[in-house]
Amino acid sequence: EKGGFPHFMLKEIFEQVYSIRDTIRGRVNLEASEIFLGGISEMLPKLLQADRIIIVGCGTSWHAGLVGEYLLEELAGIPVEVEYASEFRYRNPIIREKDIVLAISQSGETADTLAAVRLAKEKGATVLGICNVVGSGIARETDAGVYTHAGPEIGVASTKAFTAQIAVLTMLALSIGHKKGLLSDEKYRNYIQELYHLPNKINEILKKDEEIQQLTLLLKDCPNAIYLGRGCQYPVALEGALKLKEISYIHAEGYPAAEMKHGPIALIDEKMPVFVIATRDTYYEKIVSNIKEVESRKGNVIALINPGDEIVKDIAQQTIEIPDTLESLSPLLTVIPLQLISYHIAVLRGCNVDMPRNLAKSVTVE
Ligand code: F6R
């Protein structure tokens, strides 16, 4: 049942080559350069006119929502707010006529997210869902939605559901952006082709599993860790930190890299591993200075870089190479090594990776 892997989590990390393919299959048409999301096609007019999208979710699904905020604002020009479902539902959120509420949930049964869906409906919003489990509560109660075709996720720590959620958000943002005329035909085609070929790049990263495992030998005894990213890599940093804490019980924090100097930098010493997502994007130069700030305080920087980045290789203690891709698609790649790092550290520490203490796969309590 684990397909030869020692744990479901590792199997599911490796399955991401296929789960992303399955999630875009039948929706992304490479020849015609088109994206068709059947589940929400009738909602397209509303989406095209939306004043705002409010994304609600919990945990990893909330992190996917933060990546979605970046994608929908950047590519589709729609203002987005991302809220913890548990906060949204207990406030008296302001919802206007042309707002759309989008719930993200792997299980489709998370109590707070379901309650947020019900509240949004009561307030007259159009409510959409991105769920993995077919026929689940949230899938049933939303007005329309798109399923992630990630397949059953057994490991408690969410991996392939996260990347499938981002794949759906990417398709959504691209198709709206193109229909609104914000993305030229050429740009649209370029994104579609890159998205289509992304699973091959995930495969390239997975081939580095042994190298990544080696690197974790030096990290397994650290009591704390910091994850830094900027732009769409900031939510990836949050997700990396959550993965580490939930399965290895190491205290980890994710931060937008520029926030370091406002407090967290006080934590840096030679014992502190700092994972930095330093791919060559809009923020590259800024992130290089952030790495220097950490290094000058003797922090142990492990950086995710694009191939041939001698600058970061020179200043970071360790680097992991991630294939080049379009900036907006890169969270789908950068999260993979972070998942593997958490997995290997947890295994080295003798933790029950698939069933971490105190956690349940589906949180139906409030
Ligand atoms: C983290 C994790 C949790 C879930 C959260 C929401 O690895 O699994 O943080 O992401 O409980 O669950 P869903 O997506 O089922 O609503």
C-alpha cells in the first residue's frame, strides 16, 4: 500500500509528479493554449467581475491560499484577502455583493472552514471551493468548485494536496487573467507550457533526495529553525516551517525575509539553521542581502537556488539547486525540497512521520 516507500509521507511527496499532472489533466490544453475549469465555468462571469476574493482555510490549505493571493493579484488583477477560517467565522466579516469567498480544504471536512462557508453563504456571498475529497462537506455546501485530483492523502502532514491546491489556483488565476486581457496570448501560452512541463522539473528535484537526506544529518539535533522567503516564496517558507514542526517537533518559524531585522534576527547564532528560498526572481538581490545579514551573525544558511548561482553558493553554507521556472510557478518547485528535509529530519529523530503526536488528518473539532 505504501508502494515500496517506508512511509506514506515519502510516497506522497514522490507522487507529486503525478498528482499535479492529474490535477491539470483535461483542464490545461497545451495545443489550444487554453484552460478550462469545468466545475466553475458557470461562475466565470462572476469571477471576471469580482471586486475581491476572500480565501479561507486552515493550516497548509491556508498557506496555499497565501500563494493564491499572490497569483490572483499578479495574474488576474483581483484583490485578495486570505483568512484563517477560524478567525473569519467568529468575526462579523464584511462581505459585499461582488465578493467571492473561496474555501480551500484537502479533507473538505475541516469544521472551521465548513463554518466559514456557511457564514459566507448566509451573508449572500458566492462561495467556491477547492477540495480534494470528492463529495465532502465543503464540496457539497459550496456553490461550485474545482477538485484537486491529488488522490487520497494518508500521511497526516499535507504534501501533495498542497501542490495540487496551488496548481488549481494557478489555473484559475491564469484563465481569469487571460479572459480579462491582462495576460497576452503569448504570455498565457508561455505559462501554460511551463505549467504543463512542471512535473518533469519536480522529478528532477526528487532525484536529489539522497543529497538532501545527507544534508539533514547535520540538522537533526537543532532545537530551532527559521525559514525565509519573499513574495510568493514567503508562504512557502511558512509551509516549510509547519512541515518541520508538525512531524519532527523542532520549533520552526517562517518569516518574510525582510522582517528578520525587526526582531527574529536576535535569534541567530551558530546553532540556528536558516532555510532561505533564494531563487533568481524579482527579490533576488534583496534576498542575497538577507543571507549576508544571517551569515554575518554566524547563522547556518541552507539556500534553495537556481542552477549556476555562484553568488549565493559563495555565501551560504549549503545550497540545493531548483530548476528554473517562471516566478509565479516556482512555489510548486521550492516546497518539494522543504518537504523532503522535514521528512528526513523526522525519520532521523525517530518520529512517527505518518501519524505525528496530537494531530489528526481531518480536524472536525472547533
Ligand atoms: C498540515 C496539515 C493541516 C491541514 C489543516 C487543514 O500538514 O495537514 O495543517 O492543512 O488541518 O486541513 P484541510 O485542508 O483538510 O481543511
